[in-house]
Amino acid sequence: MYSRFDYSRCGNPTREALEICLAKCEAGKYGIAFSSGCGAMSAVIHCLKTGDHVVCCDDVYGGTNRYMRKFAVAKFGIKIDFIDLTDL
């Protein structure tokens, strides 16, 4: 018998329940849970194309800042503005 939860990295019932609940809370059709913020951020960046523009807070986690500057900008040609979000 085949189970769609045969390998936990591909999916598991607990994570699926979380994703469904979060999607419903946000009035979304789908939800995706990641094990880390960097995992989520890199997944979003990889959905963008050359010339797309991202606005990011200037005090973001250092690893996120480096990833965006070294990969998103340098390798993928994505434009990123780091903005002080406390200054309206």
C-alpha cells in the first residue's frame, strides 16, 4: 500500500495539518511550512526572475542579507532595496 507520507521530508500529516490551518487563517488556498526562515526566503527568491524587485527591512537576519546580496542580486539579477521600515 502506497502512502504519501512514506518519507517525512516529502510530507507528513502533522506538517500538512499546520499548512492547512495556516492557509485557512490567512484566507489562502494553500500554505507551505518551512523548517527555517532562510528556507522560506530562498524558496521565495527562487520564484522570482531577473529584474524583479524586492523591498526588505534593513535589519534583516545577517544570513538573509548575505544571501540576498550575494545570490539574489549578484547571480539572479534581482533588485533589492534594504529599507528602514521604522521610518514612515
